[in-house]
Amino acid sequence: MNWHARILGALLLLTPLVSAAAQVANDANYDFAWDIAPRLTQAGCASAECHGGATGRGGMKLSLFGTDPRADYAAIVEDLDGRRIDRLDPARSLILRKPTLDLDHGGGLRWNEEDHAVQVLREWITAGAPYRGAEAFQPVALELLLEQRGEGSHVRAIARDADGNATHVTDRVVFQCSDPFALRVLQDGRLDEQNPQAKAWIFARLGQLDARVYWRGSQSIEVERVEERADESRLLRRLYFDLLERWPTTDDQRRYFAAAPQSRYAAEVRRLLDGAEFAARFDRFLDAWLERPAMAPSRSEEAVFKLDRIARETLNRSARAAAWNQRRDPRDRAEAFAKSYLGLRLECARCHNHPFDRWTQDDHLSFAALFVDARPDGAAGKFFDPEQGAVIAPRFLDRSSDADRSWSEPAALANWLIADQRERFAINAANRLIAWTLGRGLVEPLDDHRTTNPPLDEALLAEVTEQLLASSFDVRDTLFWLLNTDLYQRATRVSHGALEESTEPDLLAARPVRVLDRDELLRAVCRALDAPDPETGASASPLSSELELLHGERIEAALHAPGNLLSVLAEFGGADEVAMIEELYLALLTRSPTAAELRVCQATYSAAPSSLAGLRAVARAMILTREIGAHR
Amino acid sequence: MKSIGRREFLAGVAGAAAWPWFASHALASASSASKQRALILLWLDGGASHLETFDPKPFAPTEVRGPFSSTAGVREDLQICERLPRVAALLDRCVLLRGISSGEGNHDRAATFLLTGHPPSGVLTHPGWPCWIDPDLSFDPEAPLPRYIALPTAPNASRSGFLAAPRGPVEMAIDLQRACLALLYLEARTSIDASLDLRNALDALDGAPRSEAEATRDRFRLQALALSRSKAARDAFDLKLETAADRTRYGSHFAGQALLAARRLIERGTRAVLVNWTGWDHHRDIGKELGYGFPAKLDALDQALSALYLDLERRAMLDRVVVAVATEFGRTPRINLQGGRDHWPRASSALLFGAGLKRGVVHGATDARGEEPLEDGIAPSRIGATLLRALGVDPTHEVMAPSGRPIALVAKNASPLLDVLT
């Protein structure tokens, strides 16, 4: 021990004798849960690698990230007969000597003698190490403020009690940032910009309280929102591809533009949603979302477009077992269920609790216990704690006990999903419908709804969720509403010169452009050219996709298919090359060519030895363009 | 309006530093290529039976032993299926792994475990470990070829995962129908020059890309065109340039020509070639499926694999090329009622040879019926750890995953099998 601390210790030893009155005041002011535990958490003492680990470290065990202050108080003040604190000589407390490296400490130096945290702990021990003083500050809310001070930016955390009194707590909250590549938040609240062009959320936690604030990098650019409606033929193309995975035929386009302009868009949306082609597309959407087996479930007529009934039927069908029995570990099944149906990544709680996450390891294990196979005699199977060996009682998330429920009773799972988790299921479904139609979810990744990954626009997600609930989970009604919003009908941003990754507009600023994958593009091209659907299935790397588009057999087959649009045009188009090229443009790009485009296409067409060869050369060029592969 | 010619179109991107290998000039110099280790991975997709390949049980009851016996050999532990005699003759120079064991009996999940080196996770799509052959992403700007190629397709688990797409495999189909055995997609059947010129003109009229996604696709389109126009690249893919004797030695079947192509590509600067041989999922008539045909699967495997070994030896490439034959799981020790075998992830096997690997080593063993490993099984993730180590890559090296979490190249508990490494 250095001489400085010795003297300080001696002085502190005298303190209770000289100032009993002061001690009473101190005693009343301290609160372990708000003043002490958060400082240990912030210093990293309660992390999984240290004392927060499942078995603690070096004989001392704290709750992970300080989630259980009562237990931590017991560990510090009561365990080892209270040897970790020394009320008579606070400076000699193990809880101070270890982290300041006055004694050997496996975790190394956490605090210096002069750190504020050390002073606070010392005063708290001097005050008798109370769990909660009578007049201790009791925060009920936490807020974050962004400030510009001197050179750099800071975030400041403020806690308020029920009367509105505020106190600074920046020195004891745990910060986290939604994009650690963009920003690091230092312990004292200083912001270390990694990417000044980015934006991110900053979160802070103090005990059970949390708060967040949105941070815009010092060089971040606010992208101007695109408000104008997309060109109508572009919109029609977008609508057809989103709902039917093909572009409108020339007949579709003529019929559409012959109708009354005021009502034709809404009428077309309704017509497409009611058609059989959409039902098939919707099936593929469900297959991808709910991991349904390839075998199509026999959905009863009225349930076809109701998501709650679809979920119930999918869960109830024995087919589900086939899809999920590939996962032997009940935890894998529970995680797969949570991912699809609730949009939750429960697996994060498999290894340890996370400071901002709602679900604990206990929640994860008891939920997994619901997914244990029934025993051959029909009795519910048991799930044993993989580490401790004890039987885990099954329990749904958010519920206190469900010992009677089990995997062998899938109706219980469906009931819980549709009744208890109605809101969460609806939010997840709404976000998926948004991603389907707008190209990107308000929450991304789609299966990662959590506090530290908030939606891009909470009000908008709530509005779509409200629509879904109001229509009793009817997908067609909700899509009809969504497709008629201004948000869906907006134009994409027109060329904006040099592109930088960080200026990519978000979903709200402009319609995102999606690039079709090889099979999507090939299928749409074949349908537009009246050629047979290509064989699809295997995915491919971007480079081999491009190589195939250049030289592959499937393009060749579409261009040479007997009776395709090209051969019909060549046979009946006569000598009117302009009309033929216009027809190709309508079929492949849903628009007429500009004068300049027409001119270059005519040149290529005329250079070919025959009309059919000319049309093939033009069509092949169009299939290779940037425009046809981009869903704008 | 000025139309942009094909050459100008290419010239405009020649300086794109992120895509250096498409510089269409000379091959990588032999010296730079020879310094770096390279991988040839023969993937038997579907789950090849361990009992009919590298872990036969000739003394087990018929329903376990199956249709084939084993090779006679001096060392009992070096006996393999009798239909692999040419490979058997080389076993004193190879590493045999037996008792690769996991709980994953589903194709995708098991393949993920072995090919990514991590247990399957719902949260993070790990890249296939061959993507890590160059973990620092130090592209060789002189190399004319993609660094990682899959023939003819890539299993999902071998793809780029959370890494950017250029780090994943580039698939190249092999055309066995055409006598030339050239690789597909590199030459047009008909001239498409007129269409390419028109395409460039139309793209120019369209203006700049409207999003990062479009700009990224533009780069791949340029790369594809450059690759198909580079003589060096096209020669690398052209098996007609191999001698007739070599092509015959490897065999006129997919496995033979694909492994020959793999050797050819590695010689010219590619760092990893995954040969994806599909059709090893034999739930019925396993004896017929493996033992009959023109050629039979096992005969093709025997011919192609032994030819590859001898060819690499003759060309003095064994000290820089790592070769592995692996599959997602083994098959049920007891033959089922359809005469086939079902999925059995408890006891699979693999064969390795080449750079960084010992010779004539058998690691692990299974019980008398090929049901369970005798001692601790080999976790599938350890195969990747071992092969990365043989390739000179540290499997414990950590990279940042998109969530900002550091991730080791293969799972932390997957240690390399040190007793098979030199």
C-alpha cells in the first residue's frame, strides 16, 4: 500500500469519531442499486468474462451486467462474513484494494486511487454500506442529451426522480451504440466518431432504466426526401413485379391505360390482389418467411389470406414437425420459432444475458423446454439444463408458468402466439409486408426486433401494424392499403452523380432500388418474351450470374424459343421496324423508347442479316442493360 | 451522342483498384504463384458412405459390411473400400480421418458445420472457410483469375456468408457434352458484339447508377466481360490445352475433368478450387449406385483422385497444394430395407494430402460396426481448422462480423488436428 493511501485510510478511520452527524446524512443518501452497482458494471466487473460469469471469478460472483442488485449487495457486503468491505477502515476494503491493484487482482487495474468511483465507494462504506438510504435519490427516468463542447461532442445522461429532480449519471451508465463501426461512446460520454458520415443510435442503461438518442455524424448528409410520384408506367411495372414476379404484358398495359385515370391504379391493385397469380406469389412469401415445408398446406378458403389463421394452421400441421425435427436440440427449435413468428433473435440469450435485451438465459431455457419431443408413451418430454443438469420447467416468454404446456401440444403454442403475443406477431408481420413491397423493412434485419435496433420510423410501423390488426390480419387488405400509400408510389431518386456508400438514402428518403437476382431476371425475361419458364433453383455468385447472362444457355433458349415474341414480331411486324422496337420496349421495359434509344436500336437492327436476327440482337442488348436488372 | 465502344468501356475501369484481378494481361508469374499455398477440396455432396469409402468394416455382419470388401494392405488401418485400389496404393502418403462426428443429420446444417467451421447459427451466416485462404484480403493484382472457384456450383455453406460477395466462390460449369470439355460461359455461341455495343449505348443513355446496388452490379458486369475476353483466363479454363494423356489419366467424367481443371487453375494463380460432386445421397441400392455405371462412382473417384495425386507429385506441387476429400456426414451402418443407407452424422471420414500434412497417418477410428468413434470424435469444424493451418492461415485469427463482434475464422473450440500436421 502506498503512503498516500495509508494516510487517507487513517484519516477516514477517524471520520466516524469526529463527525457522527455527517455520517447520518451520508447514510441516508446512498443507494446501492443506483450509486454503487452501476459503477461496478461500468468498470466491467460484472461482465461475462469477469465476476459476471456463470460461476463468478476469483470467488466473487456478481449478476451479469448488474441486473440483480440485491444479489450483488449480498455478494459484496455479506459474503465472506463481510470481509469485502471494512466499515472501520474503508480504504482497507477488498472492494477498493483489488480494483486499484493495491492487492493482486486478476482483472487488473480498474480504477486509480483518485477516481471519482473510488471516492464514492469509500464514502458509501464510511456511511455504513447501506443497501438503500432513507433519503436516497430514486430515479424513475433516464434521458440522454447530445452536447457540443469545445472540440468534440458528448452525450450526457440525466436521471430524474418522481418529483422531477435531476442528477447527472453519465459517470455510471453503460453506453452502447447501434453501429460500433460508426461511433464509439467513451465511458465519460465523449463521442469518438469512426465514420463522421454515418448515423446511429446511442443507448444508455442504468439499473433497469434505459434511454436512447439519435446521433448524426458531423459530416452526415440529410438526403432530400423524394416526394413526387413515380411515372405511371414505372409504377405499373413495380406493382406487377412486386405482386406477380413478372412485368405487365403489352396487353396489360393497353388495358390499364385505356381505363379512367382517376381510379385505374387502385382498381388494378385490387384486381391483381384478387387473382390466382398473386395467391401463388403469396405462397412463396410464406414459404420463405415461415420455413414451411415444400408441400403446400391445405389451407381452408377463408383462411387463405389471414395471417393469424395461416400461422395457426402451419403450427398445427404435422408438417411442421418435418421442418423442425431436423433440429434436434429444443433450443434450436425455440430459436427458429422466435425468429420466424416473433422476429426475435432468442439465440443471443443462449450464451449469456445482454445488458439491453429483454430475454434472459432463464427465459431462453424455459422457452426451449416447450419444444422438447413428447415421450413415446405420450407424456411430455423433459428438458435438462445443459450445464446444471436440473429439469427446466417449460414456460412461454412473458409468462410466469406453463408447466402443463409442451411441444406435443402445438395448439398451445399457436394460442399463445395469436393471443398473448398478438402485438409482437403483428409488428413482425407488418415489417415483413413493408419489406416485401417497399424493398426494405423498417426494422432490419427482419428477424432482429429489439430495444437496441429500433425501427426507422416507429409511427409508420405502428400505423401499418394497426392496419393489419384492424383487418384481422388480412394480408390482401393490408397490402391494398400499403400499395395505395404515397410511400409506395414514390419515385426512386434519379441519378445523382458520383455515388458514395454512406449517402445511400434510407427507405423513408427514397424508394430503394433493388437489383434482381439472376433467376428473377431470367424468369421475368422469359415471361415477357413469351418463352417457356427457365429452370431455376440454384443460387450463384454475382460474377457467375453475369457470365451466364452474357453467354449462358438459358438466355439463348429464351431468344430462340419457337413462337416467342421475337418470332411473332418478325413474322407479322412487316417492315415497320420502329413499331417492332417499341413493342420490345413495352414488353421488356414497360415503356416506349426515347428518340435517342430508338436511333441506336434501329442501327443495330438494320445491321443484322434478317429481321429476326436484328430483333434478337436488340432484345439481347436490352436484357444486358442496367435498367432491366434494377427494380426501381 | 457518342456511343461508347467496348474497348473504351473496359478502359474506363482498368484502374478500379478493388477489382484488380481483372486486368486482362499476362498470367501471374510462376514465382509469385508458387509461393502461396492453395486448396483443392473435393466435396462429395449428399453424404458419402464412410463404409463404402474410407472406413470399411470387412469383418462386420453383411448388413453392415455392405456390398464391397476392402483392399488388402500391409497395415490394417490403411485398408479402404476394395473399389478404391489406386487411392489405397497412395495411402502411405495421405492422412485418413475417421470418426468425424456431430449431431447434425440434416444436409444443410451438417454441410454448414463442416464447410464454415462453425456450428449452424440462425443469427450469423458464416463464410465457407475456403474464403479465408486470404484472410487479410490481399489480392494479387497480377492474378488474372478469381481466387476462389467452385466447379460447377458452390454448396451454400461454402459461399461468402457475411463477407462481401467478391470473397466468395465463382461458379464455373463444366461442359462434358462437348468433346472439348471447355468451361461454359466463357465464349458465346454466336457473336454478341453488336448487342454489347448497343447495350453500352443504352446504359450510357440511362445515366449513372441510381444506387449502390446498381453500381455494384455494374462492376460485376464489367468483370464478367473482362474475364470472358481475357485470353489468359480463357486458356486457364480450356482443358483442350492439356495433353491427351493427362486428360485420359484423370478420366473422361466429371470428377476427373473437374480435378484436372482444378490443378490447371491452381497452377495459374487461383488459390482455392472447390469441386462439388453431387449425388452421394444413397438412400436406396447403394451397391448399385456406387458400383455400377460408366464409369461407376467409386471407379471415377479412384481414378480422378489418384491421378490428381500423381500429377501434383510429378509437377512438384505437393509442397504447396493442400487436397481434401470430405462430405457432410456418413451413412447408417445398417443397410436399410431399400438396400441403401440413411444419414449418419456420428462417424464420417475424410482423406487429406499435400502441403503441411503428414504422410501415412490415420487419425481416429470407429467401432467394429462403424457406428461411433472409438474415442473422442472429430468435430466437423476441426477439419477447416486443420486445413487452414496446413494452408498457412491461423484459424484463430479474428475478424469483425457485421454486428461489430470479433469472430474467429473457425469456432474457437475447433482446434487443428496437430498430429496430422507437419
